[in-house]
Amino acid sequence: MTSPPGAAPTPAPGPGAVRALTRPPRLRPGDRVAVVAPSGPPPPERLEAGLRILRDWGLDPVALPRTPAAHRDLAYLAGEDRLRAQELTEAWCDPAFAAVLSARGGYGAQRMVDLVDWDAIRAAPPKPFVGYSDATALHEAFAVRAGVATLHGPMPATEAFLTDAAARASLHTTLFDPERARVVEARAGARAMVPGRARGTTFGGCLALLAADLGVPGTRTSARGGLLLLEDVGEDDYRIDRLLTQLLRADWLTGVAGVLLGSWADCGRYEEVRAVLLDRLGPLGVPVVEEFGFGHGPGALTVPLGVPALLDADACRLVLDVAPLR
């Protein structure tokens, strides 16, 4: 596709080392944004409450027709895979929408991601995509298949978005005033698990989703050169061990530049989780920051993915080379 004036050229999509990606334009008051459900069905009352907040931000949010629906037989899915993929494609390619927001996580993005029309996605101008948790499968697909930077941030039909002012503020700043989002300061309590500084390009998200992509055609084959975000929810310490060991055995983590660890909500005692993280990631010999403050925990930061940055583990700070949005 042809990049807009002033944008960096879109890199050829591919599964190799982590690279800087094309940054979409920032949002402005009055912009229309699409809210889609690529994973689970959003509770209607939460969806409407989230839309009200987006309207308070000066946006014109539109929940696409199938967003509140559930799959006929599998209630954990927001409709048929083909329809969810079609909805995402249409929202991205419709020039009336300035951004696409995932309504919620849950499960299902993996089932529909290969049904998205990625040729059409690549041909359309880039726009912000926001989500986390199950949306990790889509963050990775937008990076590898379309060369577009995305935002790991809160989703409007979730309790966290509705009740967590700090999480909303981080997303709002990133979307509307991205120059102020170039320095991402970790939340209180963060510390260096492995000290040092490293340069790389941000990527990652939910550990289980990243591990599930291993060996799948059209997915990332290496973390080389990347600043890797990792977080998860509801995984016991031994399961986290298994997921990290899977990435290590696949040689996927070789060459990673640094690691930012987010929240591990409902994963048991943090001291036990920390022991696993240190055991599996410490020997990589790269800077690692723990409890950085993104993911499923309170006050979740919005962290841009696909943007070159400096990770200062000692200062618990991520400094982007450029604003996350143009």
C-alpha cells in the first residue's frame, strides 16, 4: 500500500525479526470509531456504558450490528468466526472509521484471524487498533501481515475500562495527545528483575496467545530485536512455566532485546509466579522489568506495539523514539 504523506514506508509483511511498523494517525474530537467483538460477546450494559464514555471523549462510537450477539452454539464467541472476521475487515476498510476498538477479550480471536481479508487490510490506510488479552492474536497479525503498529490498551466493554480512571486516562492520552505518551513510566511497585538498558521495537501481549501462535503459518517466528511485553490472567505458576518453556524450546526468545512484565491477575501468589519468571527469563541476560503496569491489573497502561524504543529497566521506563501515533 502507499503510505500517507509523512509516514514511514510500510515494511513488507513477514514473520522475521521484530521491526518498527507504520504508525496510524491520532484521533481528534468528532472522529467516528468502530467497536467490534472479535472474541467474546460483550455484555450489552457494559458495551453501552463504554460507548457513553467514548462519546464523552468527543468521539462518535459505533458498535457494529453483530457486536452484542453470541454464537448460536458456543456462547463464549460473539457470533460465527466468518462474521466476526468480516466485521473486523469492514470496520478497518471503511474510511468513515478513524479507529477500531476491540469491545472485550475472552476467547475467539485465534479462530477468526485467518479469515480476515488481510489483502484488503493492507490496501487500506492504517488506523489505531486497541485491545489486549485475546486481542494479542490480532496485534500480532496486524504487525506481521499488515505492518501496522497497534495499541495494547483497555477495551470499552470491560469492567476495567468502566471503573478504572487511570487506565482510561492512559488510553485517552495515547489516542489524542500521542507526543505526551512517548515516555511510558511504569506504575508504582515496578522494579528491575534484571537491570540494564536495551533498544528494540515493542511487541507482545498475552503469554498464552503468543505461545499458541508458535508454528502457525503467517505468524512471528522470532522475538529477535524486540522489547517483549508479557502478561496473563488465570494461569498457575506451572502453566506459566510451561508456556515460557515452550517459547524457549522453540528458540523463539533468542535475540530478544528486553522484556516488560505486566500483570499476572488470578495466577496465584506473585512470589511464586515471580520465581518462575526469573528462572525462565533471567538466563536470557537481557533487561527485564517486572510489574510494569499493563494488562489485566488495575491502572493498566496503554503501551504502543510496533514502535522503536529504549527500555531502561533500572528507571522502570520505556522511552519511545517517536510518538505512538502520527
